[in-house]
Amino acid sequence: MQGRKYLAEFLGTGILVAVVVGSGIMATNLTRDVGLQLLINTISTVLVLGIIIAIFAPISGAHFNPVVTLAELPFKRISLVDALGYLVAQFVGGACGAILANLMFKRGAINLSSHSRSGLNLFLGEVVATAGLLLIIQLMNYQKRANAIPILVSAWIGSAYFFTSSTSFANPAVTFARGLSNTFAGIAMRSIPLFIVAQMLGGAIGTLLAIAFKEGVKHE
């Protein structure tokens, strides 16, 4: 049973990264228009995110994100052992997804990104993107509307690709994996720590906001 959960987190995160990186490469192969490249990347990500959340949620809860997993720990919705297993599965799965995308497009298996993403504006963008993500997930769980999560999370990430300055990474495992591909969706290794700190802060803010709204939730 536990193995199936970890495998689901591994596959889900791997698929997500393969799609993010692969669609980014395909977009740059198809057009030089950066706006259109981002649109192609966004549509592909939104579609697959809804799919993998829907199919893996009954198995592992479809976290695919260390921030989501860690947010469950204080409420004892996941054991420490499972949380550690999820984190390993997410980071390893994400790395494998990036490698897969690189190989599909005849790139080196590991091709470290040189795409620097730095600045307080990007830090703020990641805080906002991750806070919104955690607020949605936690509120839907409080409202017992988990079936809406695939649609709402996908919609939020798709929107945040365009309205946040960072283009909404919002996931430490995916962020690290994207550092392994020197492509449109990549991020330089030196930029990753800033993004992860912002994501952890955003996750805490989103979770606290959800708790603040919890008392106002009406149960049937």
C-alpha cells in the first residue's frame, strides 16, 4: 500500500515536469514569439495537471509538491515516515521527468540550466503563486470539496503563469528538476534557493489564510 503511494507521487511529479520541460522545448521549436511560447507551455501544463491530480488523488492524495506535503504534517494528515517518502519520490520523480524530456528532444540527459531568475519581484511572485495554491487546496479540503481540486488547482496555476512575475513555479521539486534542463522552462541552480524559500513562505501564508477562513466554512 505504501509503495503504491510513493510510486504515484514519483510518477505524478515526473509526468508534470516532463510536460513542463517538454512543452517548453516544443514551444521554442515552433515559434520565436515568447508570448506564444508561454501560452503553449501553460496550456500543456494546465491540461496534464488536472489529469494527474484526478487519477492519482485516490491513491496518494496527488501532492506532487513538497510544500503541499509539509503543510499536511502539522495537522497529522500524513505521518512523518510517509511525508519523507513523498518528498524523496517527488524530487527523484521530478528529476527523472526532466531527464526524460531532455532525451525526447535529443538534449543531454542532464543539461544544467543557465537561465538566471533572480530579484525580489520574482521572490514575491513565487510567494503569491504558492500561497494561492495552498489556500485553494486547504479550503477545498475544509469544505469537503476535494473533487473540485483538479479543476481549481489547474486553473490557478494556469492563471499564475501569466499574472505572476515568476511564471508560477510554486513547487520545490519541480523547481529543482527544471534546473536540470537548459531550455525555455529551465532555471539556473543559483536561482533555485531563492525560489524554494519563497515557495515555503507562500505555502505557510496560504495555509494560515485557510485556517483563518476555516471557522466560516459551512458544513452540510
